[in-house]
Amino acid sequence: MKIEEMRALKPDALAKQLEAAHEELFNLRFRLATKQLVNHREIRRVKKEIARLKTIIRERELEIR
């Protein structure tokens, strides 16, 4: 998902996306530990997605204040 698409989401949708990304990261780490993960770059991609989502959420928190 691109950053513009993320910024267009409502706060509850952002929270759901963040939760889904954390779950995906957990699953990727589990697959890595059991030697089933083929593409290691997926972990990096999901981590960056989580960081982007957290950044957008924090930006919105600061706008309110």
C-alpha cells in the first residue's frame, strides 16, 4: 500500500491495517524460524509498512493537539 493510500484511510482502518501488519510480521518470523520463508525481504517490507502506519497515526495525534 502506498503512503497516499494510507493517509486517505480513517483512524479505525489505520488501526486495523497496523494490526494486520503486526500479524503478518509474526507469521513471517515464525516461517523464518522454521526455515519455510523463501523471500527474506518480506520481513523488511512489513517492518517498513508498520513504521509508515505508526508515523501516520502519530502525525494525526500531533495535529489534534
